[in-house]
Amino acid sequence: MLDRIDLHIEVPAVPYQELRGKDDGITSAEIRLRVESARALQQSRGFYNAHIPARQLRKLCALDDAGERTLEMAVRRMGLSARAHDRILKVARTIADLDLSERVSAKHLAEAVQYRSLDRNYWQ
């Protein structure tokens, strides 16, 4: 069942001092602009990343050697299904879009894999 959930994120409690401290972080408006930009990019491809057709997945999520090694290691070590493999590629494509990157890099893949790893740590 957990194979159907694409993002697993642990959210620790925020320490009191951080709650009361000065906030110099990114604003919600700035994050909204990044998301809107990424969604516009996805729409220009003809579909959102969650709906990338299987026949176009390898093209839109083309990986360099480092990316291939990262994904292969994750699939082997975590025993991922074919569905999980494809979902990781789609999440990595979204992370790359938010990063305004044309290519999916090993960094984007590693982040996407990290979002899948929590189910392996806590639910097995």
C-alpha cells in the first residue's frame, strides 16, 4: 500500500527558540511563484509530471552517468518496484523543474529517493 504514496516526509517539532526568533526565510509568496513557474513549464510539455506518459518518461527524465548510478543503487538497495522507479523519476523531474533545471541531475534524484526512503525506515 505504501508503494502508492510518492512522498514520505518526517516533520520534527520546531524548537521554541526558532518559533520565537526572527524569520528571514523564504516567504509563501516566493514559494508560490516557484511552484507556478514549475507548473507552467510542465503545462508547456502538455501534461503535469505526475501524468508523464511511460513512452516519454525516459526522454523527459534523461539521466547522466551519475544519475543512473544513483537510481540504480536506490532500486537495488531499497528493492523498489517498477512503479516506484517511475514515480521517483517523476518526482525528480518536478524537483528539477522547481530548480529551473532542464536536466534531472543526481542531486534531484537523491532528493526524490529520500522522499521514498521514510516508508522503508518506519513501516517494514
